[in-house]
Amino acid sequence: MAELSDRTVLIVDDVEANIDLLQDILSDQFNTEIARDGKEALTCAQEKQPDLILLDIMMPNMGGYEVCRRLKKEETTADIPVIFVTAKDQDADEAQGLAAGGVDYIAKPVNPDVVRARVRNHLELKAAREQLEAQKETLEEKVEERTEEITRTQDVTMQSLATLAEYRDPETGGHIKRTQHYIRTLADKLRTYPRFKQQMSFEQVELIARSAPLHDIGKVGVPDHILLKPGKLTADEFEEIKKHPKYGHDALKLSSEEMGQESFLGVGMEIAYTHHEKWDGSGYPRGLSGDDIPLSGRLMALVDVYDALISKRVYKTPFPHKKAVSIIEADKESHFDPDIVDAFLELEEEFRNIALKYADFEEEREALAE
């Protein structure tokens, strides 16, 4: 913070004797600049950026009240404190000066000690405000840095957990990246739908997108001979596969409870548990239906199915994009939330582009081009 002796006071008066008197009073303690009319005062304030202005009221062409109002309208001069120094000493005059934006009012003839004290007090107040603002900016920077660090830590945690599931199911490849981009695109679109406006803030969209990689974390609990089976599953094996949402929920539950309901793991747990539920109640593991299925799970349900359809698997070739879209559209109101399907249909080309960008096999790219 600059010393008060380094501060600059702009003296504005059309009478040379008044300028000389104020300079004599202040120049041994502060730097001074002078302006002899309103127009010169505005120019000097812009160019010199004084720390305080002593402003006469009765000046030709542009009076002090108008000068002050103009100073307060400009962003670069609005914070410069203005003290009126004038022979207009009625209460109404002082009230008008304060209403124009002045911080104080000194009546002529001036008392040198009063002028010095008022100037020093307002310079100290200005210096204190500047120091508080600097401290605020420093604190905001530290909070932003800490928030970024926490976000990176969360992302690394989720990616690490998701990678565990990916290692168990090597066919997924780019599935995690694709579904994360799909769900962010789809969730962001829902922000324009009145039904979802209250639920889907920008922050919630990001939280869902960042948590999406955890949707299949429960696969770590499925035996290898089932998870990696190249052929069709038996009924019993499929029942075992259907347990992976519960495995994922249980794996994340304890940590989520420790961090609170709104934690990033809480949303990941919600997605893992509910992304195989269906709008009509025929899904698993709990048979939830309609709005009883968390929105994050309804979103994940659609993007997970789309990606499964357009991806190559040992038991299937990739479906063309248009066929995948038609299958999802046909399952509107049965498997999927109808509004989410409508949003998907508006975004289908964006989905195709994401799939092309992160495709694992040339065969998938060829199918997407159909």
C-alpha cells in the first residue's frame, strides 16, 4: 500500500488565489495537481488518476456538481473521492453536493487544519478500501486455485475408479470418453427445457458429466467368466450381470456418505445404481419408473444404450447411427424418458460426431457414416 505522502490530490478552482492557498496547505504532505475549470478537471482526473479531488462548485461553463456527476459515471474515475470546497455553505448546498457523489464538504474560507485532517482521513479510507480489495482478490485467487485443485483431484479419482471397470471389460475402450461427452451434451440441452430448468444448472451438468465415468464401476464385482464371456449369456449369468448397478452403488456409498449427499461420489453412486432402470418400470435392479428414477440415471440410460448400439462387440457388429437413433426413438416412453429422447433427437448429429471422434475401430466409423 502506498504511503500517504505518495498520494496525489487534484485541486479544482477557477480562482488562482484559492488554488495557491490549498497548495500551500497540502503540498508539504501530498502531491498536488491543479485544474482551473470543470473540463480541465475531467481531463486531468482521467489522465492523472488522483487519489482525491478538492472541487469548487461555482465555476464558469461547468459547475462542480456537474463535474462530480460526470466523474462518478466513468468507471475509471468513479472511485476517486470528491470533497467540495466552496463558499456555498447552506445545508441545502451540502446536501446537493453529497447527492452528486461527494464524500465531504468544506466551507470557505477554509481552515488549514480542517483541510489537512479531512484530506488525510479520506485518503486513509481510500487506502484501506484498496487494501481490502487487494486482499479480496488474493483470497478469490486462492479459492479459485483450491477449487481447481479439488476438481482435478475429483476427476482423477473418478477416472481411476472407472479405469478399474474398463480393465475388467476391455471391449469398452473409448466407451467412457464417449458417454461422458454424450451426457454433457444431452444434459446441457435439457437446460433449455422448462421441465428440467430448475434441476439442471450449469454446475449440475458438469457434475453429472464428471461423474458419468463411474456408471459401470460395479462391473469389478462380476466374475470374469461372465463379464468376459464372448457368447450369449445364460439366464443365470445375465442375473449376475444385473447385479453390477448394486455393486457400484455399494462400492461408492460409504465414501459418498462421508463426503455428504451433494458430493461428486454421490452423483456417481446415483448414476451407477440407476442407469439400467427404465421409464416404464421394467428395468433393474429396483424396477423404478418415471421421475422416481434420478435424472442423472435417466440421462445415462440413453447415452449408454446409444453407445452400446454403435459400438463393436465380440457378439455383435456396430449398428449404423440411423438404426441406433430409430431404436432409441422406438423406446421412447418405455425404456427412456420421452423428453430426454426428444432432446437426443435434436442432438443426434452431435452424438454421431462424438462417436466418430472417439471410435475404437474403423468398422465403427464406417457404420456411423451410413
